[in-house]
Amino acid sequence: MAYDYESFKQDVYKLTNINLTMYKERQMKRRIESLMNRKGYTTFDAYFQAMKKDDALLRSFVSYLTINVSEFYRNPKQWEVFEQQMIPYLKSQFGNKINIWSAACSTGDEPYTIAMLLSKYFPLNQIKVLATDIDEDVLAIAQEGYYQARSLERLPKDMLNKHFIKKDAGYQIKDDIKNCVEFRKHNLLEDKYPASMHMIVCRNVVIYFTDEAKDGVYAKFHKTLEKNGMLFIGSTEQIIHAKEIGFESTNSFFYKKL
């Protein structure tokens, strides 16, 4: 039998634990074929065999696959709602120890944004944000905490001046905020989820998953959250079966666990 995309998906899963059947097939196959062509491979078989032998090629594949697009304070209006409504709500519900999970955190822009906003309401030693991603390379960038100026264009100037140090052509986040965030590798489609979260922030990620995979992720998020906990999703997303899963929309892109 000829080696085709189905064979490639099975082998990628064995090698990386990334289940490509959970991604929208036409969109993902087109992305992979485009990457293959740029790398000089004309068949899935040749590309996979090369990735098995070349760790750098494999890591570039995983990084490309996970579609890392991130910036500080992306969609500012949503972050204003987060600061002005959600943080006071979480504090009223759960007190001063708030557990927040930034899922699929990419290069760390999002969890650091969360920590900076929380610092307006809580002492730094009470802030702990769990940040996870499947891509080890972006986690390394996040843990370093150094960013080019373009990643920070939307961040309010007072936050930039307070929490960053100008360094070379970019900015280094200060250690007091860096120490509020714990980074871990995590696969949303395969790994065990953390427990007892008060808020989960997962934005512009599940849009690449099949409807079945989306529902599975949202159901696991629901189980992870404490009662009355909040889920913050992206500007292009909507939970179609929210009530069936056990969520109630409280604001655009914010859902409460019932």
C-alpha cells in the first residue's frame, strides 16, 4: 500500500504524540504540504523519514504545526474585561489565592499579561499562573522572557514601563513577574489536565481542531474548573454546545462553569 497522508498521521502520532486526526484535515494537510515543499520534500514518506533522523527538522515541524501566533495584550478590549470584571469576580468567588491556567501559551505573552494584570489586585507572592504548550521551543522563549518591541505594541505604556527593562533591540520582562508563571510542556489532546483551576485562558487554539476534538477539550476544561470558575476563549471562537457541556456565557468570550 502506498504511503499517504493517513500513514503520515499515524507515524507522526507514534513519534510526537500529536494526533493529527484531531485537526481539521483540509486545513492541516495544506499547511503541512506547504511546509514540505519549502523544506524540499515531495512525499510524506520522504519528509517523515527525514524528520526521524533530524531533530532540528522535527522540532521545526512541531513548531509550525502548533501555529504560534502571540503578542502581549492581543485584543485589548477583552483584556479590559478581564481586568475590570473578571479579576474582581474571581476574587469575590475564590478569595486571594487564584489558580489560573494559560493553556497553549505559546511564547508566554499571554500568561505574563495575566500576571501583570493580577499584580494590580494581588501581592506578587500570591500570584501563580500555570502556562503550558506542546512546543518546547516556544516554552524556551517564554522562560527566557525576552521580546522584540513589535510583540509589545498593544501593551499599555504604564505596564511596559513597570514590568520590562529595555535590552538591546527589545525588552526583558522583570523577574518579579517572571517568577509568577510556571511553564510546563502539555498536549491538550493527549495529556492529563490539571485540577482545581479558577480560570482557564485558552485563546485562538481550538479553532484548528475538529468539532469532536473541540467538544472534548471544552469538556475537560469544565472538569478542570472549580464551580463558578471561568473559561476565557479567543475572539474567533464560540462554544456551540456550551449548555450541554455545563457552561454559561457571561460576556463575549467568557464562560462560567455552572
